[in-house]
Amino acid sequence: MTMTDFACTRCGACCAAFRVDFHCADLASSEAKGVPVALTVPLTATLVRMRGTDEAPPRCIALEGEVGKSVRCTIYEQRPGPCRDFAPYAPLGIGDDACDRARRRHGLPPL
């Protein structure tokens, strides 16, 4: 199993449950890797949102596959801070309240 192959990255429930807002410093630029601007919607002069995460139901534009079955984040290495910080123990098979809520929304048991 690799660092990008664990229950959390195969689940995708959080990517289809919450709005993802973050500082524009996480955007890709000519100097730095980051989230491609085309995958975001501007909110303010300093905040952007991942496209699709404010839809009903929400689903991040960078998520491929079927939630709870087989998914992948198409920008995993460049994902924004909120995604990096979400459920920090999930790689160990330990969810948290937000992770559990997202999984319940998709009929999945807690980690």
C-alpha cells in the first residue's frame, strides 16, 4: 500500500459532502505548484472555492470515480490546505466527526 492508497483516498465521501474554500496562495502559479485556477471559483480578493463543492449535492470537480467504491483525486499532490488538513488520521484508518458525517451522507460506515 502506498501513501496515496488507503481507505480515505478510495472513499471520496468528504469530496462530495463539503464546500472547499481556501486562500488563493494555494493556487498554481508560474512559481509554484498548486490547485489549477480553472478548477476554482473566486469568492473574494483572497479566497477561492473548488468548483462543484457548492452544488447540491456537492462534488469536487477534481474527484473521479464512484464515492465509496473507487475514487481518486485528480490533483491529490496539489490539493488545497483544507483537503490536506481534513481527517488527519484517516491514513491510519481512524476517521473523525467530519469524516463520519461525510461517510454517513453516502451510506458508508465510519472508518
